[in-house]
Amino acid sequence: MPDHNIVVLTAPSGAGKTTIAHRVLDAMPAMQFSVSATTRAPRPDETDGEDYHFLSPEEFRARIASGDLLEYEEVYPNQFYGTLRSEVDARSKDGPVLLDIDVKGALNVKRTYGGDALVLFIAPPSLNELKRRLKGRGTEDSDSLQTRLNRVEQEMKRADDCDAVVVNDDLDVAVEETLTRIRQFLKR
């Protein structure tokens, strides 16, 4: 039995990884969700400690300095995202842990945990579809939308560094493929 069973879903913004993560959690009740930390402001429907641990940039930097983060990245100027070690350690005692994080962070987790981590890259069916999804969210102004789209190309180039790629063209099919890959990983 491995020390950890860590499943990481990663993708460019708008590819559907969070939607797929919720469906995985619904289908696999034993799966524990690791809540990421961020310095971005909460969206109206988000709750601190449930959707993210919302920290100030100063608090986040203090966590970095004390080694409290398994992985982190300054995704946009003064906007950090990361995974608290305490989240993964505490949750992994009770079963497999699911992380929903950016590509660079996902690859850092893979380097740390090796074969105890499965990294699945959720890919959009096309860049045009991804752009449509991001615009449809209504959460981005034109500048932040463009910033997100500029990151997509570099993130897509890292897909082959992950354990597998799941194309989210049809949500139900993508969820089933993700669940199949997770179940195979957990049986190892």
C-alpha cells in the first residue's frame, strides 16, 4: 500500500477541471478534496476554507518562507495559488486526496510524490471553445481574460508531462474517463 494516494487534476482555466473534480468527488465518497490557498479575492459564491483558503499576499509569502506549501505559483502579479502541506497530510490519512491545481504545481506534486501521485491533464477540445467558456463565465474583464488566454499556450505544452490527458469535449465522457483512470491508479 503506498504512503499516499494523490490524484491531481490540472488544466488551463476554463477547461473544466473543477467541474470534473466535483463529479469525481460525488462518485467517489472516500476521496478527500485538498482545498488550495490563494491570494485572489473570493468570487460571490465561494466560501473560505471550502473553495479556497483565501490569504493576503503577506500571509501567503509568510507560508512560503516557513515551508508550509507543497507547491505554489505566482500565477498573475501578486496573485498566488498553492497547496498547503497540512491539507494533503491531514486528508491523506483518511483516503485518497484530490487536488485541483495549475499545471506547474501539478508537476511539482508529481516530482515530490512520484508514483504515489496521478496527474491528469484536462484539455479543452479547442482553443476557440476554451475562449468561449471563459467569456461565458462572466467573471473576467477583458484584461484578465487576455492574461488567462496568454497562459493557455504554455500550459498546453506541459500536457505531455502529465500521466494522461483527458479531452473535455463531452463532460460525461470526460468524467467517465477520469474516473476510470483514477480507479486504475488506486488499484495499483
